Amino acid sequence: MRSLPARPSLRHLKLEAKRRLTAGEFATPPEIAAIAARARAELGLPALLLAGGEPGCTPWAVAAGHAGLDRNEPLQSGHRFPVPGVTALVTGTAVLRLVADGRLSLDDPANHHLRAVSLADDSVTVRELLSHTAGVDSPAELYADSVPELAELMGRVISCGGPRGTVWPGNGGICVLGQLVTDVTGMPYATAAARLVFEPLGMRDSRFPAHSADIGPGAVTSYTVTPDGALEPFPAQVSTMPAVARLWATGTDLVRLATGWPSLLPAALARAALTPQAEPGPAGIRAGLGWLLNGETAAQGGAGLEAVTLLRSRVRDRRPTSFSPAARSPSSPSTTPSGAPGSTPDHTSEEGTMYQPYPGSETQLPETQRGPAPAASLYFRQAPA
């Protein structure tokens, strides 16, 4: 692997990061520390976190800057960040675990398993919800001080006014998948997600805050840029859509999610998740089961009031071979996915991010027979607003 020059330019870092991602090479943590410090200084970011790792190995993380400018608190690898959109990967993985455990089938009508709500179209299947082809409408209210029940947010009968059979990414179908997890397991969504995904992957520092007060002191402070260029703290709120955007996680926990989700599933089901399930939508994006596909990459992402996130996976032979999660604040400069700042991630279309912008039972779940974890490594970048 080529070493970096003593003081690389941002253009050099960007080109070198793309070269290494294409070649399957990844920088060492000392090089990452230099990239983080230089990028934060030149772009004026409040903070920057880079993290990475491989399946079965302890993730590493490099932090630079402050978790809160007003309290002069240095950013640490254990600070939690909001990850709107990428939360849907947790939801999709939880649903696929239930499929693998025989609790439901991909081609079951979703209404056969929903209890608290129902879809206006009885024929919509679990597969269509996972592949963004069900045409489910999205909720209008996106943020609040506390999380409402889905029936309160969208009504007991959820309309399906979008196109059916072609990829149409939106929040409504993922909200319904979250309710499906609750209704099938008999647990609150956050409890089921922890049991099905967080615990087996060792994601000990991930949270689903139910109220803004629950975000806690271990989280970064988001900022917005005022018209005169000053950074102003952004009031903390929680997403009304737990299955889409309510997750707050550390960089190392997202490394565990990105490298480990296939190990929770039989190999055939993990491959199916990265296989196109329907005709592409107007932007040319195809969808697997819980993943959006574009050529040789798979992605999850979204935009919120407090953050913009993108998790991208390079795919070969329907197996993930490398991962590149990224996150930034809406007001911070765009960055490339491997941690080198410079341009908007090229998986984002001209229409914007893949998802719409966002302004307690003890049921025992059987263990899934798991396929081998794929060879993989990744970078995670977070620049809090």
C-alpha cells in the first residue's frame, strides 16, 4: 500500500481514497488520524470521526474536534451520532432475521402479520415493503419531542397511493416494517431490534431515544449555520419514525452493523438482500431486500434535520466486499465516503438522498443458522453539525 505524503492536499486525499476503495486497500489508523485532523481544520468542521474494521475484528476509531462547542467537550469514539436513513438497515435486517427464523415469509401479505395497523392494499407483501415497491405513503410529521405510535402518526389504515411494482423509496414502507417487527415478536420495536440485531453484533452503544431528553449527555450536539456564518446549536428532537431515523449510534457500532449484518442470516438470504427484486424506478435505482442498488454498490441513507447519512457497500457476486458508511450535517461541506472530504457521494442522485428528508414482551426468538461472514472492511466518517 502506498503511504501518504507528509502534507497531502485535500484533492490528493480524495483521489487516493477512491483509488484505495476501488483496489480494496484501506488506510492504517495513523494515516486516518492525519486525514481527520487536516480535513477538519481545512473545512472548519466542529468535529470528525472516522472508524473502520473487518468482520470478527475489533473496530478502530479516530476522533477530532468537539462533541459540543458550547461545553468544550472533546469528541470521543464513544459519542453517539444520529443516523437517519441508515436506521432502516437495522429494520430490514430484523425483518430478514424473522424470515430466516420462519416467523414470516417474504411473499406473505403484510396485513397477515400486522395487528396495530393495516395497509389499504391487502395484497402488499413483505418483499415489496423491503424492496420499496409497495407504494406506501409516507407520514407528514417527521420530528417531535416524543415518539407516537404508528397508528397515531399515519392512521389505523395506511394508504398506498404511490406506484406499485417499481422502486419508489420512501419512509412509509419502512415504518410499516418496523410495526411488523413489533407485531410479530410481541415486543416494542426498540427491544426487538436490540434482541435481533444489536445484541448478536455486539452493538452495545446504540440507542433508540423515545424522548428528546433521552438522547443523553453521551451524544454529539448538532449545529446549524446562521446567515452571518456562525454555528448555532440545533434543538434536539427525536424522529417520529423509529424504524427509519430514530437510531443514535457510535461509529464503532456502525462498523459492527455494516460488517456483520450478513452473518446474522443464511448465506442465500444475505445474497438475496443484494439482488434486484423489481424494475428500477425513475432515477434508475434498483432495490434488493432492505438495500438500494446502483451498479456494483448497495446503499442505505437519508437526510434529517440534524444529519445526512450514507452507508455504501461494494458488492461482488451478491456478497458485500467492502463498506463505506458516511455521515455529515446538512450545513457541513460535502464529503466523499471514504473519509476524504471533497464532493457529494456519487450514489446520491440529482433528486436528493435515497430517503425523503426528515425537516415489552419477553418472547424468546430462536437462533438463526448463520452463514459465514464475508471478507470486508470499511471506513465510517461522521461530521456532526
